[in-house]
Amino acid sequence: MSVSRKPSIRRTATPITDVWGTGTVESVAVTNPGSQTGPRNAPIAG
């Protein structure tokens, strides 16, 4: 079950971004593990 939670976290970011209205932009950042993922996740987590 733990393994399922790992991919779930990334997918969970997609619906959360929809609330912000930037699902498309945020979804791309989540899919691409790069410098954008850091700053992008900061506001989402907060």
C-alpha cells in the first residue's frame, strides 16, 4: 500500500492545482522533477 501512496502524492497535486486555477501549469511542474517542482510545491503545500 505504501507504494501506491507514492504515486498518489504526485497525482494529488493535480486536483489541488485545479482549485488554484493553474492545474495545467502546476501539473507540468509535478510531472517534470526539476527546479520548478521545488518553488511550485512550496505555495501548494502552504
